[in-house]
Amino acid sequence: MNKSRSTTAGIMLDIAKGWKPNMYLSNMSMAFFQKEGMYVAPSIFPICPVRTSTGQYYVFNKEELAKDQVERKPAFGKVAPAIFSHSEETYMCNVDQVILGIDQISALNYQRTNAPASIDPRRNKVRMATEQMQLHLDNVFAKNFFRKEAWGNVKTGKKSTPSTNEFLKFSDANSDIIGLFDDYKRDILLAGRRKPNKLALGYNTFVAMKNHPQFLERVTGSGSTPNPALVNEQVIATVLGIEQVKVLYSTHNAAELGQVADMQFICDSNSALLCYAPETPAIDEPSAGYIFTWDMLGNGQWMATSQFEGEAGTHSEFVEGLMATDMKKTCDDLAIFLTDCVE
């Protein structure tokens, strides 16, 4: 170590000679972790913890539940028993894993120099494992729930003259978005006996809706210069009569590692999903979908991180992330998927 750098004057002299101090900021770093509120999966369909990795659940017959089977009692007799049957469906939670390595010898440099916490290999790799699991969860959500192939009830946007199972694209100022959702809410209510309470919007679909005259005219005149009136998720939810509107902001790199990043939205930006799903699982409540989760380590966590030592002599350790889920569509009658909503 250059002893002259032990004093202020010495440091200034060395800087003048061309030496650059290697000091890292402790209050910032360029870490592209996604903000927590932008993750998608757990905000649409409820988490349903299960005791075993695979099992079954009951599906009660809607036709029998919705049929009036009450009859007039005959004198001195009785009516036939009402029919009340059920079927069974199966879930299967598979375990996914990610592993990150830590070189214990290299880690000593950070410990001994009091490096910023952002570069601490144990701290940031635990966070990286958590980020990877949440990212994977959103990718599984998009594959299982947010595509037209996943649902039985699919409506497609058209530029003009829509016909059966079609609608005028939301990017067209003449489209009747409010009337359309009134119709779709009625369809779900009739088919599934529940009013849809959640609307998931791809980014482009949300932008088209918030700039559509049907929503803009409802906030016109209600703002001021310091507080302009804006159409946001809450305004759309209120106008459409839906409890929750969720914009699917989650992003990922679609390119292979080593290639230039190709940043895209995980969920189709031009689509939307209208559905009914309770906030929490219930023994007597239907849902368009569930996220079954299994506690694979027996520690009460279905999404868990742990650390373990590498082989002797390698001076390494590893951080692993584990999760066991099954994202399953449980009722087609409680959802309508809208594709090609915008131009």
C-alpha cells in the first residue's frame, strides 16, 4: 500500500499524479431488480396451500346446484331425494429450483474492506434467488393463464364489423368498452353464478383504455392544474363495476444469455382477462383458477431459500431457491379472455 495515501495531502498528491481512488458508493448501485408491486401471479388467483405434492379436490355439479329441485309434498307421502353429486380433479405441484454459487475466498475481500452491502455476495445472491423465483412464477402464470389457448371463452378484437365472439378493438374511439364489459359480466354471472371481480390488463390494453373517450369523459372537469384528472386502474375499475383492475407490468429478458437483452412484457400486452377469483381459497367457493402450493421442505414455505456448503476443498457455498406450485385453471365458466384488444 502506498503510505502517502494515509494522509489527505498524500492522497491529493497521488490523485494529481493520475491515481484514481477505488471507492464505491454505499447508498446506490445499478441493480435492475423488479419492484415488488409489479409481479403478477399472486395478485390474480389465490394461493392454495396443500399438504401433499399431488392430490385431488371435489367439483360439485353446477347443473344440480342451480336447479330448483323443491317439489310439492304429496299428502301422506314424500318427494324423491334431490340429486347432489360431485366429480374430482387432480393437482400436481412440481418442484422448481435455482442455484447460485459463492466463492468464499473472494468473499473475504468484501468482508475485510467493508464493501457496500449491495455487492455482498451472500446478501445479493439471496435476493437474486428470490427474484428468479418470482420471475419464473410470472412466466408460469403467463403460460397457464394469460393466453387464448388456456381458456374456453375467448373473444377477439377486430378493426371493423365484429361478429360472434369478436369485438371492436379498444384502440378505436368508437368501440363501446363499457357496454362490452357489461355483456361479458352478464355472461360470466349466468354461466358461473358469480360476478367477475378481477380484470388483468396487458400494458397496451391498459393504455388504450385509459385514453379512450368513454373513460376520459368521466374525469373531464374534475381536475385542476396541480392535480390533473387522470384515468388510472381505480377509475377503470369503478366505471366498469369491477373490484380490482391489475395492469401486468412484469418484464423479462426474452433473449438467450450472452446476447443483447430483449426486454419484453411477460404477459401479452394486447390482451386482457376478466374473471372471478376469491381473495383466499374457500371450501365452498369456486374460482376461475388456483395456484396450488406445496411446502416441500416442511418449514411452512412454498417459496424458500437456503444455503449449503460446496465440496471439501472448493471453498464454495451455494444459495438455492425452491418452489413447488401447480397453476391450474379450475373453471372455464368464470373467465373470459380477450385477445388482440388493440391495434
